[in-house]
Amino acid sequence: MISDGWILDAYIEDEYAYVWFKTVEGKAVPLKERYHPDFYLIPRVDGELDDLSQLVATHPSVVSTSTQRRYVSIDSTKKERVLRVMVDRVDKLKTAIRDVENLRRHKAIGNLELPHVQRYLMGRDLPPTRRIRVEYDSSNSLKGHQASRGMSGSSNLPPSPP
């Protein structure tokens, strides 16, 4: 199904992000999507990133790792290579971070400052104040979305009406 409307509320519970969506027709629709919390490891030495990725990927709660270029602090003027670590669920995040810290193979850990619901909404480009179009299946699992007139999300939805 495809609907236009607005996000009313969102929260994270266990391995899902839940989004209450209000359609332009006034219907409230509870949507859900798998949510994998993440954090970033800043390596001590850039050349150790591949080894660190392979080591961290063996953790039982880690879903995936990927190398990215990011600003590592608010003062940064250039992006640095970091390791993005995705964990299977919120209640496993602290344990995964503690275990990674015990490796002592990183300079810093980042992306932990914002609450999970804000990280989810920002990471999926789901603006709570803008009209969006969503696609979801019969079990209300979110399949894609489009914010305003620009495409975003995982689906090729037709453009929103003006």
C-alpha cells in the first residue's frame, strides 16, 4: 500500500522501529521496520581499519561493518576513514561496545550521543514535520518512503502530488 501523510510518533523497541503515520485521509497507521543501532570506531592508525573490521565482525551481536568517511568531531575540517558497526538490536549495543572497547584497537567510539529514535529518523531521512509518502505491506512493515518531491528510502515510489 502507498499512502501520503505525516509521522505522528516513533519509538524503538527490541529490534524494531515503530512509526505512527497519519494519512491525509485521517487514518492512523502503525508501521514497523527492523532497526539496527550503529556506532563508529575511529582507528588508532588508518591502516588497521581492515583488520579491525574483520575482528569486530566476528562479534555475535554485530550484523555488519563497513568503512566510511566521516567528520570525527565538530572541529574536523576533513573526513577520516572510520568503521561503521551495526548491531542486531538495541539491548545488545552496550555489550557490543564494551567488548569492542576491551580490544583496545581504536582511538575513539562515536555516534552515541543522540537517542535511538532520532538516529533512526535521521538515518532514514524520515522528517517528522514534512509530508511524506510511504509504502508498506499488509503486515504494516515499512518498505520505502519519499520525502517531499525528492526520492529517499528503499523503494521507487511514484512522486507525491504537488
